[in-house]
Amino acid sequence: MGGNVVKRWMVVLVCLVCVLGLGAISRARVYIDITSPGGTRVPLALLYHGPEEVEKVARKDLALYGIFRLINPQAFLVEVFEEGKFADWRTIGAEILVVADGQIEGDEVQVTARLFDVVEGREVLAKRYSVKVGWERMIGHALADDIFRAFTGERGIFSHPLVMAVKIAKGVREVVIMDPDGLWQEQITHDRGIALSPVWSPDGRKVAYVSFRKGDADIFVHDLETGEDKLLVGGKGSQSAPAWSPDGRYIAYSSTLRGGNSEIYLLDLLAGERKRLTYYYGIDTSPVWSPDGQWIAFVSDRSGPPHIFVMSKDGSQVKRLTYGSYDVSPAWSPTGDLIAYSSLEKGRYYVRVVTPEGKNDKILAEGESPCWAPNGRYLIFYRGLGKGRCLFLTSSQGGGSVLIKQLDGGRVDWSGKYH
């Protein structure tokens, strides 16, 4: 993707205009507790007239949240909302009503949406969205996220894109940016080789990743505004698993720089200095940061099979967290209270979570390579399905998972920025 295309993608939501901001949301009587796994889904009616892409995206996002039951429009008793009249919506069992109307004016798509608590018969939220033609999906994401926040008090997840390396052809993996619902993706590297382990910068403007374009595994940074790639860490040895610190100053990564053994290093992007953090004969890899930037979780086989460890950002205070037969792919929750990881048990991978103190270890779902949503309430992960590999979404509380799409991809990173 060229830099100009990416730049338009990055700024398109600047055009979203709020009539009543999220701070003006009035508390709905219908309130959904997403900390209770397997709870009853709240019936929601979406009455929409306008460009089809908006409704398509909003409906899929609302379904993926797993807390709403979307009522089939064929069950609606009216096609137009009448101000203050909720009897027809109560009759079909709706507890939430979303009334949205969209139109195209020139090169812009405009959608006005109103959100109602049917139980109490009052308006909860009103918003107007405006984007350039061709970006209708962004309104669908924003609408679904606003509905989610109005009834849970939690930040939505679908306006925050994913980045991952996917198989494009035999022997070719490229970095792509993808919407969390899987309905849109765009390729940002064109090496015609192997790209791995992409991660977002904290400001959402760059992506660090591993590429073999120069022969060995090196770490590059792709600037989403200019479309340019820059070599960040190369030279002797193989570099892997970059991880940006929350403040954007450091990148932790794994390297075989000395002796062919994989160790974890810390690169100070401001000073240009590199520091080695681990000094063990075993393999140390896959560093990830705590949200406060003070700790790093990582994988090490120093105790035999690979397990999850944590250490302070200077390499001290190392502590083992897991004791499974094969534990890899740590991911630290944005809320800081849990670390997700993959554990191989009797030939199957499971997504598990454990506290940073190594307590309350439990299974969330069958799958591997977990990645947290920016609100810390959901995770995305891979699971084999049939002959393919698929992305799934699950709650941090467990209680089932939802298929997103079939995709032969690798490590996923979820942007904390609203795009």
C-alpha cells in the first residue's frame, strides 16, 4: 500500500462528527456486565436506511461482541421510527433500539444514529458520522463500538485495526493491516519473501516487523504515513520478535548476536544504544511489555521446556510464571492484570491466562497465539479448523469463542489507537 493510501486510512475518522459526545451518554437502564461469561444476550433492533456497507459492518461487529442478540429485521412491525413510541419494539422483545439513517452527499457519506433504551423508553445517545465515500465500513465500526460502550461502559474494539503477517503465496508472507472483523485488509509490505512478527508503535503510525529481504532475519520499521521502510536492527545474527515499549522509546527483541544463542536485548531508540537483558544458555525470546512499561514477559527454556517468565525492564527480578509442558506466545493485557499465553497439552494448544504473579492460571479457549484487544476484555487467537487455520474472538472471561475468518497468518498485534 502506498503512503498516500495509508495516510488517508489513518486520518479518515477525523471526519467523524459527534452531535452528542460519548461523555454525554446518559446511563441506560439496560446495562450489560461483560465480566460474566456466558450471560444472556440482550435483544437489539437495528433499524437502518442507507449505504449497505455501514449496516453490514455494524451487524457483524455487534454479533462478534457476543453480548447482543440481533433481531431479524423481518420481525420488525414498523419500518420508520415514530418519536416516543416504543410499544412495537417491546412487542418483538427489543431492549435496545438503534435508529440510523445514511445518505451520500457529494464525496461524503453521512449517517445519523440514535440509540434508545426500549425498557425505559428514552434516548441514550445521538451521533452523526461523516467519512469520504469508500470508507463506509469505518462508520459501521464506530457505530458498533459506540453501542457497546453505551451499554457496558467499556471502550469498543472494532475501530482499532490488527496487523499480522499472512501467507500470500507459497514461500511468501507479507505484513497486512486488517479490520478485527476480517472484512477488510490491506498489504503494506511487498518483499515477495518472508515477513514475520509485526507490531504497532504506541502512536499507531509505524509498524516494526522481521524481514529476510537481506538474507538474515532483520528488524525493519514501516512508516504508515510515508510508506517507507527503515532497517532498525540488522548485522550479525538473526533478529526476531520486536516489541515496542508503551512510551515508544524502546524496542525489546530477541537476537542471536553472540554465540548463536537467542537472548533478549533492549534498543533505546532515542540514544541508539543496545543493552543485553538475558544471559542464559537456553533460548530467551518473545518479549512483551507490561502496560506500565516496567516489566517484560518472555519465553525461556532455561528450566527445560519453554515457559513464561517475567523480568524488570533492566533484566533483573526474573520470575517463572508457568509450569506447563510447553508454554509460549505471551501477551500482556492492556489492563495489566493478566498475561495470556499458548500452552501445548496432550497434542492440543490452549489459550490460558495467568496473573503477573503466577496465580489463577486457567484455560480460556482451545487455540494459540493470543492477542489482547485494546480494552483488555477480548482476545483474538488462532485455531485449526478443518484443513485451515482460523482467527477466533473470545472474552477474557471465557465462555465460548466466535469465528472471525479463515486465515493463514502469524502473530497478531492489535492497535491501541483509534483509526
